[in-house]
Amino acid sequence: MKILGMVCSSRKMGNSEIAVKAALMGARDAGADIAMIRLTDYRIEPCRGCMTCVFKKAPCPIQDDAHRVYETLLEYDGLVLCTPTYILGPTGILKTFLDRGMGFMYGYGRKLEGRPALSMATAGIPGWEPYALPMNALFLRALGYTMVDQFMVYGQGPGEAIYHQETLERARARGKAMVEHIARGKVDYLGEEAPTSCPYCHNDLLLFTGGTKVKCPNCGIVGRLTIKGDQARVDWESIPDRWIEEEVIRHFEHQVLPSGPRFMENRREIREKTAVYRQFQVPGPHGE
């Protein structure tokens, strides 16, 4: 078995790298081959929205390292992910990389479906990281991974994660558990869950949609919030999670792919009606 660690930080031997290495130590102890990449070492350009990977099911035409990194993910049976928290959420490189992954979400087949992943994020101050783990979960679930656990690793200065040995031991234990889950062919979630947590991404970031109705913004399932005293819970409806394979295929085949023929049919009209905007010249901020 092979486990890959992915660090989303430019800082070498920072807290994110320490957390990933702690998990990889556990995986190695369980008999796995391990490797680690630093996502910031690769040149990953923003998605151009050409949809070649979806409509043509062909590799992305951008000549950079994104496809190479995704191919690397395919070589490994599980993933350990850790990103530092910058301004309440994960580093931008993670979202940029995910945007380039539509081909792996649908176009080339969901080849990462069901593989286990450990999600971690580092931060200096508790309470200043609300989007870190939910965005990690978005990245992992969109690509098909099943999470073993997710948790924060705290430490303000580089390397100060070592003062939280209990958290690092948890990372090590989860790295070992990933190997065990691969061996038995079933991935269980081992993290804590609040009564308001989504049963799929296990986060309790809620979108209020009216009255007591709420939605998991990651997975798209809906539920109803109830509060008794100081206790809150969500009763989730049995609506399919948007990231299961059948729902991803349905989304692309019934909502995305039909937009291609529709656009081709209307492109002459669109071009005529957008002419006024093409002809409207707007200078840059310094007159360029």
C-alpha cells in the first residue's frame, strides 16, 4: 500500500509539514510505502474555463504541472492533506488545484473514488480558521476521497506544533488507520461529530435557507435545525450527497453537458447581443 502526503505550504519544516510527517510515520509503521509532495513546488495555473476536460474528456490543454500532480494522486492508495490557514481559510493553491481537477471529478472517470484521506489544517489562533477544514473537505470529496478524520493542528510559529503532541499522536494514529482501512476495503470516519454535523463531510458549517431550514454548502443536503436550551441539532433529510459518483455523473450529464449544444445553437445571437460590450473600451487604472 502507498500513502502520499501533500503539504500546501511554501514553508519547509513548518507546522503543516510536521503534521503530514506525523501521519506518514503512522502509515509507515503500518507497513505502507510513503511519499510527500509540497504543492507549492509545482507550477499550477488558474483554470481557464475551456471545459476541454469535460466536453472532450481530454487532458487539460494548459501546459503546467497540475495534470502531473493529479496523476501522482492516482498512484497512491490514500492521501494525507494539510494546509496552513491564511485569512480564515486554506491557502489559495489548494483551490486553484481543485479548479483544475474537473477532469478527475468527471471527465476521466472518478478514479479516486473511495480512497481514504486524512484532512488537517494548521493555524495559530483557535477561532481564526472557520473555512480551513470545510474547504479541505470540499477538495477531498469533490475528487472522490472518503475522509478518515479531520482536525486542526495549532502552532503560531514555525515548528510550534511540537507543543501539541496529543494532536501529532492523533495524526500518527490516523495514518496507521488509513492503512488498516485500505486493507479491509472499508473506510470509517473516526473524528468527532456534532449534532449539527453533515453526515457526509462531517463539518457543521451551515447555510440557512429560510426559517429553520439549513443546507450543507459542501454536500448540498438539506435539514431542519432544532434548538432546545443551549443544545442544537440538525435532522438531515435523505437527499443524495452531491459528491457521490451517481450525483456527480448526473450533474455533468444532465446540467453541464447540455449547455454545449445550447451555446452552439445560440452563439450567433449571443455574439450579436454582446457586441455593445465588446465595443465598449475601458481603460486600465493607469490609462493602459
